[in-house]
Amino acid sequence: MALTKLFFRDWVELGMKMKFLLPLTLLGTLLAQDKTPVVTERQENQQKRIAAGVENGSLNKREARRLRAQERDLQREKQAAKADGVVTPGERKELREDSKTISKRIYRQKHDAQTAAPKP
């Protein structure tokens, strides 16, 4: 009888701990989803700009391929920064600067003399 009460009490305590820890764990997971929202938003915008440039012919295939490779490199850099669970202010600054550099390259490539035939 005493052994049954002991196990029951342990289960009750465990249940109470889980009620407290589970919401904290979920909150931590939600907050950790995107530690670089500015970079993520800029990347999405840049990918759209590259696609639009290919569509209207202001980017040729070589330029688009090169710009997409730079975007992939930035994505890898971002994943490496997030790998330890903490994106430091220095890492965040470097990601933003790299993203800004790619943005400028997209602009220059779209406005240079090289063009491709627009897609029908």
C-alpha cells in the first residue's frame, strides 16, 4: 500500500512539473524560430528581384546563376550562425552587411548593359 502511494505521488509531481515546463519549452521554441528576421525578409525580397530580372530580361542566365549562388552562400552563413543556438550581434551585423552587398549586386546586374531575351 505504501509503495503504491509513493509511485502515485511521484507521478503527480511529474505531472505538475510537466505542466510548468511544457509551456516554457514551447515558448522557447517559438522565440527561437527566426533569429535573423531582417536578413530572412531581405533574402525573400532578393530572390523575387532575381526572378523578376530573369522574367523581364534585365538579368541573363549567367548573372542570375551567380546571384543565386551568392544567396545560397548567405543562407549557409546564416545557418552556421544559428547552429549554436545564438546569433551574436556581430554575426547578425555581418549577415546584414553581406545581404546588403548582394542587394547592391542585384541592382548593378539588373541595370548593366547585359540583357537576355525576356521570357514569353
